Amino acid sequence: MSCTAPGNGFQSNSTVATMLGRRRIPIHTSFYWGHRAVILFKCWPGDSAGMYALALILVFVMAVLVEWLSFTNIVKLKPGASNDVVGSLLRTGLYGVRTGFSYLVMLAVMSFNGGVFLAAIFGHVIGFMVFGTMAILKKSGGLDSAKS
């Protein structure tokens, strides 16, 4: 498996080849389909369809994780409690992790691969459906069985 751009299937009208030193790096400027992509890391997933499928699963899981971290309340702060500082630091850390995953999903989508784009969208939609609607139902009392 070679990581150089010439001859690896990136030639199309939507590809701009940029000279950086002696290497030509393909840069897609519009969406394209296919398993030959570079997502997040140089030479990954490469030419393997299996690794491309793994990359799509990874993008999907990261998008679901972003939605889970958006709606989760792992650290509960009680006003006036002695652990306010620790709880605030933990919530700040979780916010940083969520932001990092959000940027990784965004960078993956910037590969302009159609499959990666769809994996990210489906991940966010499924994550919101599972975690976002549950959070809304809990706040409105829709999941409380005692009310029925």
C-alpha cells in the first residue's frame, strides 16, 4: 500500500493537486464516493474497503458520543456543596472532550467523502434520537410511569 498521490485513484475533475515540496497531495473540493479516502490521518484508511468500513463506524460512533456528551448529566452539581470546584472542573473536562470529538467529526467530514458525511449525519441523528429525546421526555415528565 502506497501513500503517494500519483496512481492511487484520486484523479478526477474535483481534485486539486497541490505541490508541497516534492509530494503531490490530492485535495477534493466537492463530494466524491468511494472507499479510497484519507480520513483524519495520513494514509488511513488507505485502499482497503474493510478499513474504510471501520473508519465509517468510527465516525458514526464519535458522532453518537458527541450527542451523548451533549445530553448527559454525569456530574451533578448541588449549590453550596463542598465539591463545587471539583464538579465544575469535571464538567469543564467533559465539555473539552465533547468539543474535541466534535472537531474530529468535522475534520472527518472535511475529507469530502460522501460515506463519511452520511456516517456523521446518521450518528448525530441516532444520538439525538436516543439521548436528546430521552432528556426532553425526562424533563417534561413523559417517562414517569406514575403519571399514567
